[in-house]
Amino acid sequence: MVRGAFTLIELIFAIVIIAISVISLPMMSQTVAKGVEANVVQEAIFAAATELNEAVTAHWDENSIEPGMPDSSARVIETVINRCENDANLSTFRQMSGHINQPLHRRCLDANTTVTTPSDNTVTAVNSLDDMAHPSANLFIDTTNNSTGYKETYKTQLSVTRTNVIFGTDQANANPDMKRIDSTVTDKDLNTISLLITYSANIGEVDFYKRSY
């Protein structure tokens, strides 16, 4: 005998399976979407870390380069008077405590060209750490906020601070030879997603790695 319809039990099973599918599919879709968004957040953090690493490759300050010597290596700026040896008759001329007394190693700027208060926009050809700072800007190029782009608009900001750089809460030991670099990533509601911090020191560079402009 040929049966021409479903039995009641088969219909019940079909309804149950359809109901489970209808309920579970949105939950699965939401879980996948959260996973994708979490990956995008990780990308934002990695991008900010890359920006931070790029910033510290710049010179500590534009005044680290001696005037009239654009192809020289970066020097130590004498932020504390008489910290560097300025007697040309001594073998430690233009060196300070901790410097290696050998050719092609770190040196201080000449006493006659020392800049005690480093400032920006003095040598436009030199990329200094201060030049790397920027206000809040879109981190990713694609910010269409649709199915072809990212679900969130992330922004990054890079700030450089030199005045009263303090480690911990020790106000008495503010270091004038350090610059603090903050890389901040925020979402569309300006909530901080990540804050990465590093420091750059006024130590100059050895002649082996000098740059040309």
C-alpha cells in the first residue's frame, strides 16, 4: 500500500527540527560575529603596537642632529649643564659618564651648539619622535561599517610627552632625558580598547648606524 501523507509522529519530529534550527542559527551567527569582532580588536592592538615600534625608530629630538651636519649620527643633547666633557684637551671630550671611550661610539653635541630645551620644527628634514605624534585618526582604511568592511570604527592616537616624565609616583625623579610615547586605540564610542606605553631615551646613536638625509 502506498502512503500519501506524513504520520503525526513524523510531523512532530519535523516541527521540532525546524524549531531547533530557527532558534540556533541566530545564536550561531551572533557567536561567529563576536569572534570576528574580537579578531578585529586584536588587529587594532597589533596595529597600534606596530605604530609604537615605528615611532621609537625616529630620533629622540630634531636637535639631536648637529647644525650644518645633516648626515651625522644623532648626538646626546646636554639637558644638564656640564654633564658632558667640553674640554677638547681631554680624551673624553664630548663624552659623559657611561659613554665608551672609543671611536664611532656615542657622543654629546658640541658645547657651542648644545640645545638645553629640545624643541620641534627646527630641522624639517629630520624625522624626530615629536613628528610621529598625531591626533585621533581612523586606524583602518575601510570604515564603511557594512558587510564588506569592519563592524566597528577604531581610532588611534599617538602622543609624545617629555616634560616631567615620571616612573611610578616618584615626583622627585622626573627624567628630562626621557620621552613617553602613548599609543591609544578607541572604538566609535571613544572607549579605550588598548593603551600601549613605551619610552625613548636621549642617548644618541653610534656612527655605525647613522642616517643620511
